[in-house]
Amino acid sequence: MITYSTLILTVLLAPQDTGQREQPEHLRAQTETYVLRRVIPSTWDYLLPSDNWRPLVAPLVLDGVEFAVKLEASAPLHLDTNADGRAEKRVTSPYDIVHLQAADGVPHVVQLRRTGEAWEWANGAVLTGRVEGTLLQIIDLNCDGRFDGYGQYARVVGAQRGARTEGRSAELPRRPLSHA
């Protein structure tokens, strides 16, 4: 199942040479709109610039919405999936993917894993789409359920596995967008 929401990415293309600068004002800039969809990757094999896993605490807050969590030692995890305060999902597997959505909120996907007696969680979806023909994927690194924090998300450009953030540009190789 693919769960998605959309993000509209608008890019302003500025003129690059002197000849273009002499054109009338209404021709100097063009706006293009790109749609990115929230999808669940079939495999999560990204090379991230930082660890994406966080300790699971109660409540789990995503994009300002609280999802109740019931944690007990040596017991399954119980998780609220619709932000109504009641735990609808029982997780017993050491690894699971769970869909969460408040009645009026954005759908979220989280990865859950058990490490010993503790539970950890990470974002389970990416925003993806094509910009000028090149695949772009955005990963929520700070796990706040949003994709708009400078240096708090990672991006993958093209078919590579390595993701990078704005603040960590030297750690992974960067490929410019192609104009194909």
C-alpha cells in the first residue's frame, strides 16, 4: 500500500546570461511547479548522514499531533493510530511499520523496532518526485513529521543511496540536478 500526500515545490528560474537580462521583466523569470508525494519505500537502505532512530516515548508527537503510546516492560507495545487517546494497534513483532493519522491531519508512517527491552522509532515515509527529470527524495531526519526544516531533513538526488543535509554537505558526494 502506498500512502502519500503532496508537497508542491516551486522553483524560480533566473536568467543566467546578459542577453536574457535585457528581456522585458515578465520574461526574466519562469516558475515551474513540481509535485512530491509521500511514499513508503519498499526497502529502507538509505545512507543517512545521522542516525534516524529515536527512543519511543509517550506521547509520540508528529507535526504537532499527539499519538498515545503504552510502554510496559516485557509487554507488547500499544499505539494510538488516530490520535484519539486510545491505543488501537498492538505491536509484538521486533520490527513493524505503522500508519498513523489524526482525523484532520496528515497521514504519517513510522518504523518501529525493539532493541532489547526498549522500543525505537523512525520516520517511515519519504517525499519523492521528479524535478527536471531527476528523481528527488526528501527524508525527515528529526522525525517531527514535517519536511520543511533547514538541516533537519536529508535529500537524495538521482538513483544514489547516499542522502545529505544542508549542514553536512561534505560527508556524502553531491550530484547536481541534470537538465535532461
